[in-house]
Amino acid sequence: MTSEERQQSGPARATGEGTRSPYRGRFAPSPSGPLHFGSLVAALGSYLDARANNGQWLLRIEDVDQPRTVRGAADHIRRTLERFGFAWDGEVLVQSRRLDFYHAALVRLQLDGDVYPCACSRREIASHSPPRSVDGALVYPGTCRAGLVGGRAARAWRLRLPDQVVAFDDRVQGPMQQNLQRAVGDIILLRADGQYAYQLAVVADDAAQGVNAVVRGVDLLDSTPRQIWLQRRLGLPTPTYAHLPVVTNAAGEKLSKQTRASAVDPAAGSALLSAALHFLGHPVPAEISAGPLGDFWRWAIASWSIDRVPALRGVCPG
């Protein structure tokens, strides 16, 4: 399938063969700090892809991991997006208000036998784990798959992942595949500290919001096969996926709070949005980058093409 075919068939694949549903995308930042340039790139790519396809664009605050949540960060992100001219459809979904919803999904998986209790500590896993997984985490060796040993108490609940390949066609990165059991092992859906895992929350929320086209950073590319498997086990539709290159610093590290990425300044307006769009393979005319926000958005939506986004993992703006 060519990149043009991937773009044309993108959102329709989320609703079944031969049907086409209105595009429904989203931006889902974690409020672990203010919006930085890397997050702005992800927001811009997802927004333009939705608007260029005459679709809806939703905003979701992914604060299900409460220990990482910074007080006031969610409001700061919303205000920053508004000042740059982003306009989302409907109310903002906040994950921390939906814990009962994730609990219901977990109970369904428990009843179907797709998850099991695990008593292993991180230290125990590290001492028995195969080499690191595709995203740098430990590969779970399956210690508790057949049941808890010696009457130990459960610390977490894990999803059974099969020894088989899950494949999908990414609209930016191209054909992807991953053997789930060998690449990551069984993953946690409910943590030892009582927090629901990102994988469960994102799958449940995308389905609940009717999201059929996901555009996000390539740092989440390796998570996609396990999310697709979880969608299948819950009987949920699978969106199309487009993973944008992430912004890195000079050391090759993804911009994040951990790498001390600075907050973007909305006062930079069209100039900073133009820099983000240039990063995504769309050079912006000087008169647009120096002009008002309204002119930038009109030009950007009309000019957007997912085919022009570089199929790279990470890029340093230089």
C-alpha cells in the first residue's frame, strides 16, 4: 500500500471494510508539566490532520498516572493551546474522573480470563527477565502466568499477550509488526500502587470517544501492537495510526520534562507554529510565519499532507 493509499483509507479502516465514518481525532497530553515544543508538534500534526479531513479534534487530559501529574499543568496546557488558536470539539475528557470506567474494562477482562494477578516486584522481574523490550522496559518472564506461587498476594494485574505477531500499517512510518510475547511479555493493566495503566485507559477512552484516527508521537509506536491486541480482547474497533517523529535535543533525547524541555510561549504565535510545521515536512512561507494566527491556520489546513511528514523516529531541529 502506498502512502497515498494509506492516507485515503486511513480513518475508514477504523469502522470496518467498505464503510467510511467522519474523521474523529484527538490530542491527549499528560499534565506532567507545561506544553513544550515537542508536544506542540504532536498537537499541530493531529489538529491539521483532523481539520484537513473535515473531521473533529478532541482534547483529552491523560492524568491517569497521578504520581506524575503536576498541579495546574492541565489548565496551563489548555490555556496555551487556546492562545495558539487551537479549537477542540466538545468537552475536555479528564482520565482521573473515569476510574470506574477503567475498572469495568478490567473486570470484563478478568471474567474472560484475559488477565491474571501478579505478585512479582520490579527487582524480581529484573533478576529473571530476558533482555530489555522494544521500548526499554523489562520483558516480563511470565512467573505468575500459571497462578500465584506459595500463597503470595497479588501486586498487580497483567494482560496475557500471545506468542504471535500483531501487524498494522502506520500512515507515516509504514508497515509495522511486533511479536507481543517476545517483545514485551505480559503487560500490567492495574499497578501495585492502584493506578490504572496507560495502555488500558487509552484503549478504553479512544473507543468511548469514537476516535477512529490517532496521530501522535513515534515514542508510542511500539505500544501500538499491544493496544491493538487489547482492543481485540475488549471487542473494540481499531483506529488508524500515524506516528510523527519526535523532537529531540542535541543528545538525541526526546524533549520532555525529564530532559528539562522549556515551555512554549504563545506570544511567539505564527512563528513558532511555523517552526513546528516545518519540522513536520511543511516549509511555511515567510509572510505566513510572520503574519496573524488566522492566516497561518488557513494556510496550514489547506496545505497539510500526511505524505510530507518524514518517516523518522526523532529529529533535532538544529
